[in-house]
Amino acid sequence: MASPSKLAILFLVLFLVDRASVAQFVRGRRDVRRESKNAAKTIEMKPSFLPEMIKTKDDRSRQVKIELKSVNCPRGTVPILRTNITTKPTPPVNSRGYGFGFRSSRVEDAYATTMDQSGGYTGILGWVNVWNPKVEIPDEATGGYIWAQTGLSGDKNLNVAGAGWTVNPTVFGDNSTRFVIFWTRDNFIKTGCFNHICPGFVQMSQHQYLGGVISPISVYGDHLKQYHIPLLILQDSGTKNWWLVFQGEAFGYWPSDIFTELSAGAESLSWGGKVLRSRSRSRDHQWNASEPEMGSGHWPEEGFSRACYIDGMGVLNKSSEKSEPKSLTFMTTSRERYDARVGTWEGAQGSSLFFGGCLCYNNGPEWWLHRHIGRDNFIKTGCFNHICPGFVQMSQHQYLGGVISPISVYGDHLKQYHIPLLILQDSGTKNWWLVFQGEAFGYWPSDIFTELSAGAESLSWGGKVLRSRSRSRDHQWNASEPEMGSGHWPEEGFSRACYIDGMGVLNKSSEKSEPKSLTFMTTSRERYDARVGTWEGAQGSSLFFGARDLISFARERERELASSGPPPPAQTQVPLPPDPGEKPVEDGAQLSLVPIHIVSCATQLPAEFLEPSSDRQLVIGFDCEGVGLCRNGRLCIMQLAFPDAIYLVDAIQGGEMLMKACKPALESMYVTKVIHDCKRDSEALYFQFGIKLNNVVDTQIAYHLIEEQEGRKRFPDGYISFVSLLADPRYGGISYLEKEEVRILLRQDPEFWTYRPLSEMMIRAAADDVRFLVYIYRKMMEKLNALSLWYLAVRSAFYCRCFCINDNNYTDWPSLPPIPDDISALENAPEEEILSVLDVPPGKMGGVIGRRGASIMSVKESCNAEILTGGAKGPRDKVFIIGPVKQVRKAEAMLHGRMMDL
């Protein structure tokens, strides 16, 4: 029994701590105790299977085992680092998830990662390079991790299990690099934990502990002192628990029943870095504190020994077979601060992910850090020319605001003009002088500044644009974006892109040199960019910068052409699909300007599309966008990608008359429509406009047929997303980062596609969904054999009609492609394929599907047939089965049996 003095001390502590924080802490402990109650019933001692690469000794010469501060516990106990969050004066809103997927108004996260979204995974591994990045503000944190997840980043049902290292002064009270794990089952809203701050993770190791300080740490630039921690997260095939293997030891596991989705396997795997950045930076103007570094604090371009890496990236499929990631998608929320890219180096196990960077204030000479002219960030002081007092002009021959002439001529090497500028500080008076064309033009007195009088912390070269906020507020998208530089991209080089040559710096001894290290920043890379290049006659390296959004450039052309001819196009950079046999598309290669037509009346569409003919057979990319796209939703845009143009058919502006004009082409056998997963698009067209989508090539079906044709097993529900398909080197090898950005916008505002006029983001997103489809189609046609082509035709037809079920049972749809004679004559000729629709009694669909889909998954695993349900969009009381007749009948029987049991 506790003594009165101890009770008094406990009462005093609880009284002093913020009551809301204590209540949050107590509720969190109670919630997770309930969550893990069942998990504690049976303790698993080790996973049933470990990949050979983890059990065998690593033979790389660079491998250095990293020791946590090891301890030895008595038998039956494990070491745990205690962190008492109630002793913190202002704990975060959710201390359990603090440091990864948190929910706190005080911090925002940034990340630079790569993700494999192919699905069907039971394990992830990687060798995570260890650093000690700088974190100056207590609320902030940084780290390098690997993690498995199911669900999208913004979904409330996101399940995550991960591990790595972190620097988190809020949780641990210091800036040491520490070993951490984390998990959640609801996107860190109510559940989720860091280490043992709340129950969930079951530790088995008696020699290491979570939160232990990692030592030694990698040394910048030293190839012999690069250290990493080997991590493996895998699912036990029997218990479905997720195990963490650290340095070859089964460290512990997350019980399967603390998750709602991950127990069925991981949909995606990620490697990379994350940063927590305090929102108070902008509110409290804490700009003198460095941004939190990621990785080593250096950019991934610097490579091995300088940038943080994750080597040996691997995945485990449902058969526990190890392989390299199939397709990687790169994501960064703040590219001006952080970035990620794949590279390699001598001694690497395949490709490595390099990540990191920041806008950190450099520890080198004081003149390297960034502070604009003005002394309070232009809040109360600061001036343009002589609009207000400050600058003292001395020149009697030139004047501020004067017109500069002549101006450079695009493409003419002999007519490129520039102005030589020098800004330097007088070592005696500390005034800042401007030297223009060799003349001391004037100066800024040192006493008008609060910081620059002591020298400059950073120097900058480049371009700036002021862009009206009213563009988005008033939907002024018809106005051209402001150009930067020459209005052309820096890749065009000398005589075409704007440049700054002869870049130089002066140190405190007034010694001139070239810049030591350059950090590139752009706030809007889809409009503007910068890069270093050179040219004949340059004084060293030059900075090329400029451009603007090419869609808006084309809008300007639209206005010029509006009075004549066919509809004016919007322009954007779109890779044209090359002819079959050419090399796959390389990122940034084979680019040309392709018009994007925004169509509101049928006369704006090509005649060969409106009037399909056997003499002019077409292959087009096809997709639809809308609000809750299905029979009950609203179709807003229909995208058509031709080899030489993209048409965005505006179903809102053009209405039913425009869509009816497209009906002959959409139902025609002479127009091949290439689309990725056509089910909902076809459903919306059928119920909203009476259009029966026909002659479709579904790239989702084609992909899996090629995989099966080449001997790779497809797992039930192992559907490939369009982002992953596009990232596959066989079909483009292009990262589609903007797709996730649009998904986030759609979650925030489901009415996104209804707004008019179309914004440049809407135009770009709609065009990007179809721009590569014809190229992908050609690559797939090269791979598919005759039997697979027949399967593709039949199953694409079933995809078009399955959700379009009504009372006539598909009798008004075109007939299905018959089995070709040359295939039916084979000894092992395929069986006829059918579509069966199974009615489910009201209220029984949940039982048919089972907990987390387990019941219907067992049917899928037993039958060689595809089984689909309508989900939330409907139809809610039907199950659709596609496949060979015998397999469909088998699935029907099993599902009928489940319904009888219910």
C-alpha cells in the first residue's frame, strides 16, 4: 500500500500537469489496453520463417554491426526504456503517434520516400544508413524508416507497421539517434504507438531495447565510416503477426489483431525519410532556427558517404519469395527542402534509395545563409528603388527604374545581352554597395538593417514571379501565367533560357571565389525551374532559370486563334507514344507539344471519331472523371487521347447532347478504347447517358494476362494501379507523383471535378490519366499471344457490363467475342468464359464477404475465377463472377453455401 507521502506527491504531480493532457494520456492507455488484451493471451517466440538472406552472415566489407547500449535481462524479462509523457509540460495531442503519423495542430510532416504499390506483400527489408541530423526546435523530429501499410495516406483506415531510427527531442529528451518502431490501425487518429509508450508491440529481445541510442554514426565524406542497421519486417504465414527482425534477431512482433487491414497483407511498402516540422515557425517567425534536417542533411545527388541511403531494398510476396521492388513511386511533400532518388555505388546490393536534404542554415562562412534585402521580411520596412527612403544613389548617369535596351533575342547567339552586377559590403563602414556596369551606383547604409550589417548569411541568384492570389479565388484561369526569364525552360540552354553567368562570392577577407555549394529551390516546379549549365564563352558555370506553365501559354494561343478555324488548343508537354519497337519512354525524353482541346460541343471533335468507319479504325486512350463515378454519381469529364492530341469532353458544359454525339464511337467496333479499369466508367456512361461501352482494351486485365503468360502467379485481389503500371519500366518507367496530389484534393473536396472553368491542375490531371495509354497499349500488344488476346477481349467486355446489370440481364449489349477457330482447334482449347451475377439476400453481404474479407477471399483462392462486389457504390446486393464456366459454377456453389450458413 502506498504511503500518504507518496500519494500526496502523486496528487501534486497530477494537479500541476495540464488536465486535458492527463485525460488524453489516461484515455489513450485505457484504449490501447483494451486493444491489446487479446494479443497478450498467446506469446509467439519467433516467426515460423526467416528469409535466407537474414539468417546468413552478411559478407559485405562495408557491414558494421551497430550496437545499441546492450543490456542483459533476467530470464523471462525484456529491457524497456521508460518515457513518462506526463512529465512533459505540454505533451502533443497524440503522444502515442508522435513522430510519424501524428494528429497534432502543432506540427506538420514532410517526407521524401519511395513506395512500391504493387500489392500482395508479406515483407519489406532494407539496410538503413544511420546519421544524426540536426533538430533545433523541440517540437520537431526527423528519421529514416521502412514500413508496410495498407490503405492510402489520408484514409482513416490506414494501417502501418514500421521501424527505423529517429532524432526526436520531444519524446526522448535529447538529440541522440535512437532505434524506434511505430504502428497504427486508423491513421494515428485514436490508435498507434511509438515504441512502448502504449501497449501493442510485443518485444522478445533480451539484449536490445526500443529507444536505445545507436552508435557509431556515419561520418560525412568518409567511405569507411558509413554505418547502417539491417531491418526486416515480415508477416508470419501462420499467425499473421508482423515480425521485426533487427540485425538478424527476431526482435518482436505486432500481433495481427491490433490491425484491421494489415492482417491480410500489405498493399504497399515504403522506404525513406520523414520530418516533423513545427507550424510555429511561420506563426512565431522562428526563421533563425535551422529547418530540421533529413537523413544526413545533404541532398541525395551527393551520393554515397554524403547522402543518407537505404540499401538492399527488398520485398516478400505471399509465398515469402524475396525480390527487388517491381515499381517505385517517388513522393516528396516539400521538394524545395527534401528529395529522394535511386542510385548505386560500389558495394551496393542493387539499387539504393538516397534521400534527405533541407533548407538548413549552413555552418560554413556566415555569408552563405539566406536573408533578403529588408530588415523585417518586408513587413513594415523595405523598398523598391526610391519609393521610400533607404538606398543612397551616387550615379549621375544612370537611374533606378530606367528602361533596359537592347533585349535578348530568342535563339540568336549573337544577341544575348546582360548587366554586370556586384553587391558588396564595405569592410569599414559596413554599408552595402551596388556596382552596376563597373560604376559604384550607390549603397544601402548599414544602419537601415538589423542583421545584414554583420554580413550576409546566404547569397542567391535566380528569378522571382509575383502571382495573383485572385487566380484561384476568381477562377481567372484564362489569363496567362506570368513568365520567368525568357519564358522558356532552363533545359533549352544558352540563347533560349535566361541565365546568370559569372556567379561569384566574396568572403570576409574580400577574396573572390565560385560558390561552394548550391541549393536549388522552386516553389512551383510545374511552372518554373532552375539548373546549372555551361556554354561556349561562359565564365565558369551559369545558372539557367525560367519558364511558366505551358498550359497557360497555350490558353494565350487560344485567344489568338479563337476567331478562326477549329477550337483552339491548350498546350502542355505530353510524350507522344512512339511506334512499336522503339525504346521505352525515358523520363523527360521524347517530349513534344501536343494540343489539349477542351470540348463543349461535338463540332470540336475529330470527324473520324464522330463517324466511325472500317476504313479509318482508331486506337485512343480513354478515361472518365466525376463525382462518385458510378450509376448514381456524376460524370464530369471524358478524356480521349489521340496520337496527336488530347480531347477533354466537358460533360457538364456540353451536357447530354455532346455525350450522345460521342455514343456511336464509344459503342463502335472500329474505335478501340484503351482504359485502365473500365468498370465504373462504363457504369456511369450506361446509366447516365445510355451508352454501352464496347471494344475496350483494359490495361489492368492485359497486365495480369502478361504476368500469367510469363509464368508469374497472380494473387487474388492483386490488381495493379495505374500509377504502378506506368512506373513499370516495361510500360514507361515514369513516376506519376501528381496522382497522389489529386487524390488528396478529391478527399478534401469531392466536388473537385465539377468546378468551371477548368483549372490548370484539372487539365493536367485529366490529360495525364490518358496521355500514355496508347503507348502502353502498343507495348502490351507486342507481348500478348493469341490466347491472351482472346481472354483480354472477353474479360474487357465483361468489365464493361458487369456493374451495368438491370432487369434485361445484358440482352441489349453486343455479343461477346467467340473463341477463334485456331484456338478452339487446339488439344487444350480454353473453356468458354461467362459472367454470372449472384443475388445476395438483404443484410447478408457482410457475412458473405467476412471479417476483413476473409470469407470471400477463401472462395477466390479456391476458384480460378474473378469475384467482384459493388462495395459502397453498389450494386450492394450482388456478387459478380467472371471466368471459365466450371470455375464460375464452383464459386457460385461455395457462395451459396456461405449464404445458407448465414
